[in-house]
Amino acid sequence: MTTPTTTPKKANPLLRIFLIICALIIFAGGIAKIYKGWHETRSVAGDAEFKPLLEENDKAIGEANKLSQEAQPMFQTLLNDIDKLGLDQVRAKESDTAQKLDDLFGKAADEFRHAVKTSEAAGQHNADATMKAFLAMKAKSYTLFAQARDTNREIIHLILDKSIVKIDDLLPKLQEAAGRRDDAQKKAMDADAEAEAMAKKSK
């Protein structure tokens, strides 16, 4: 007696979208706490405007991380619903959720860009060369974190773009955007780690 063969199930293209797009939100580190430990062992105090800029930086990073954390589960749910309900239903019924996500990721990106400005400004108020390099590397990481949030917004816009009718036409666009997002997040983490390594080495 022969065992009947079964035809493998074809992968659901919408599920592939979920797997491609759904990357974990990566949280950035602020500067003030790192500086506090650094300053205990080295004279890197800066002028009167230096410390307030670091505190403003940490406030911006805290807000960016908070907004990102709020957006992440909503983003996952939106993608899950594409798989469960279909693209047309999500476009018809979840535009408010998508708009809120767009706003959250947009505000998070703005906060990261504000952190770039405070990092760069702080570098102008401290004469220590290593501290300047540290702040420049932090600014680089924040720029990349902002880019990653912007690309999540691109993904949302693509999902809602009714001119893209076929899922086969949408998928490669999402793959390309998600690839750029993931690359920016990896480079942001690398830059952040390099900055913290500078601080530890200088203690």
C-alpha cells in the first residue's frame, strides 16, 4: 500500500509581508548618564551650556524611545491584520490606526533629529577631543535611528497605497524598504556601540 503524497501548501504572500516588515524596535541610549560616569574620572566638564544640552538630549532620546515603544505593538497588529483580513480590508477599515502609526514614527524621528542637534551643539561647548568624537558618533547613530523610523512610515504608506493593487507588486517594494530600514538600524546600533566604547576606553 502506498502512502498518498500531499502537495505542500503555498506560502501565504501576506504572511511573508508580516515576516519581512516586522523588525524589533531598537532603543537608543542617551548621553547624560554616560557622561556622568565619564566625568568622574576625566575633566570633560565643558562650559555652562554643555550639561543642559546633554540633559536636553536625554529628554529627546527618552521621548523617541517612548514613541517607538508605543508604535511597535500597533505596527505588529496592523501587519497581522493584513494576513488575517486581507489588504483591502485593512486599507478600508484601519486607516485611523495607520495614521496614528505614521504620526508616532514621525514624532520619534523628529525627536531623534533633535537629539542630533543637541549632540552637535554640545560638541561646540566642550574642548575635549575625545568627548567631541563621542558626541559626533552619537549624533551619527541618532541620524540613523531617525532614518529607520522614517522608513517604517514609508512601509505604512505603501500598505495604504491603493494604486498598488496586486500583492505581488507590493511585496518587492516592501522588501526593499524593510531592507533599508534594517540596514539603518544595524548601522545605528554599531555607531551607538562605538560611541559607548569610546567612553569606556577614556575612563
